[in-house]
Amino acid sequence: MSSVQLTAENVNNFIDGVDTFLFDCDGVIWRDTELIAGVPEALASLRKRGKRVLFVSNNSTRTRPEYTVKMAKMGIQAAPEEVFGTAYATAHYLQKHAKGKIYVVSGEPLMKELEQRNLSCFGAGPDPVDDEGTRALPSHLLTLPLDPEVKTVCVGYDPHLNMIKLTKAINYLQDPECVFVGTNTDRSLPNPSNRLIAGTGCLIEFVARTANREPTYIGKPFSPIFDCIQEECTQAGMPI
């Protein structure tokens, strides 16, 4: 399908021909905690015309309910089933494709979504270095205990990332049968300032390049998150 430039004259015809609208969140609906001007009015207009509105985010730092809480504080009403973040979509994918235990290099929300599906997982949260820093020295990293039941490594945004976690991840991935999943490729995080904040993509690339493995990416523009949306909408009797 070729692209069409929207104008004041043809925008209504475009909207009339679409049943479901998928909106990115970071940088489209909001910037960090700041709602972008005009968003509530645009969403209300679409819903008034009977359109289904879904929210799709590469951000893995919130569960579905946590997203709806953030949105409610901004004046945006959304049900959990209307929100598809990479934490949720990753759990959806791994329910079908994970092997053994899942080692999670990410924050708590991703692990919560995995646990909601009764997937055996661990690793989210701090894996601290001792006061002298000796746990991060090469001599210690060489002797880190590895769980032989781990057959899947999942990497998302991890505010507690350190050499201990990275070393565990790359060594689990030396097993060619170990499943490797990354939430998204975004190298920086959208924010309202002019400062750069490292995103999940560069964290996953570190693991991928060091382990010499290519992950399956879940978030946009890759297919797993859209497969998740399509499957769940079909199950709800509202196929896309």
C-alpha cells in the first residue's frame, strides 16, 4: 500500500476507512510525565466516532495495570486490555517459546508479567556488588554460579544492570539452544530535556555482541508485538 499525505480535505475519509488505531506512547502520547498537547481531544474524537484505540509501547518498565494508572493520572482512560507494552508482549511470546528457567535482565515489571503466566524466572532487581567491588573483578566473575536450568535469557530495560548480570547473561547464552529475547532496539529514551538517556537497545546489543548471539526482538517494528495484538483482539472477537 502506498502512503498518502493527510490533508484537511481527506483526513475524514481516512478515519472512516479505519476501525482500529494503534498509538505509540513515549514521544507520541507523552514525554516522560508530560502529556502532549491535543492528545485527549484526538482520542476522544476517535472514540466518539466508534473507533477502537490501542496503545503500543516499546517501554518494558511498566505492567499493563501500571500503564493504565499513569494514563489515568494524565486524564487518559484506558483498560488494561487496550495497552500492549513490551513487558506484556514479551511474556506473551515466551509463554510459547521459552525453555527451562528464564534469566531476566530487566526491571520488576517484566518479571511480573512473566510470573502472571506462571513462567519460572528470576534475575530482576539488584544483584549487588560488595563494598570493595570484588564481586565485579574478573577473578570473581569467572566463578559466578550459573543455574543449569536456565534455558532462556530475556533482556529489557534494567536500572540495576552491572557486570555481574551481564556476565551471567552472556554465559547462559553460550548454550546454542538457549532462547535469547530482547524487548526492543531503542537506543535512547524519549524525554523532555536535551539530554540523552541510554535505552534498552544498547543494553541488548552489549549482550548480543559479547555472546555472539542474535536475539528475537519483541517490540516495534518487529512482528511479535503485533502478533500479540492481533491474537488477543481476535480472541476478544474484534479481529484486526
